[in-house]
Amino acid sequence: MLYVEDNPANLKLMETLIDRMAGITMVSAHTRELGLELAEVHKPDVIILDINLPGINGFQALHRLKESEATRDIPVIALTANAKPKEVERGLKAGFHRYLTKPIRIHEITAALESALEAA
């Protein structure tokens, strides 16, 4: 899986969580641009994308992933502090596999990863 996140604490938490899950390894990027490059190179089974990174927003990044033949079929899970129902609906309509909110809830991340990996 690829995790695109600029917050070191969230990144460490996700690393700890993924280390506990059998059969999943994680590649991470601290910028959206690096994340898009790593997605093209590694073609991960799933991408978790922080929506509010500096630079292009998460919706623009999702659009770029869906435009690329190499990454268009990779399930992308949005992760954001913006938990407004309207934003969740907007994210799902845009094509995110799941739209999760911070603070990170381990059971939600685990369930979303399992669902995305089944879909991959």
C-alpha cells in the first residue's frame, strides 16, 4: 500500500498499524507529488491519501490517478480531518473507494484496507 501523508505522527501511527497486518507492506510519501510518482512506479494495491496536503488537493490527485493507465484501477482511500457529511458525499462521488476521517480509527482503517484489497 502507498500512504501519502505529511504529518510525521500520522505516518508513524500508520506504519505501526501496517506492521501488525499480515501480508501488507507500506511505501510512504510526504508530498502529493512524490505520492503520484511512487504510485506510477510501485503500482500499489491500495493508496491512502491525505486530502489536505500542500499543493494540489486530494480531489485533483485522485483525478490524476484515475487518468493514468498505470494507476486508474487502484482503490484510493481518502483520509482527512474534514468530517462534514457533504464532504464525505463529495469524496465518494469523486471516486474514492472510502472516505475516512481523522483522528485515525484503527478498526476503520483496517476495514477499509481489507475492502480495497478485495476490490483490487
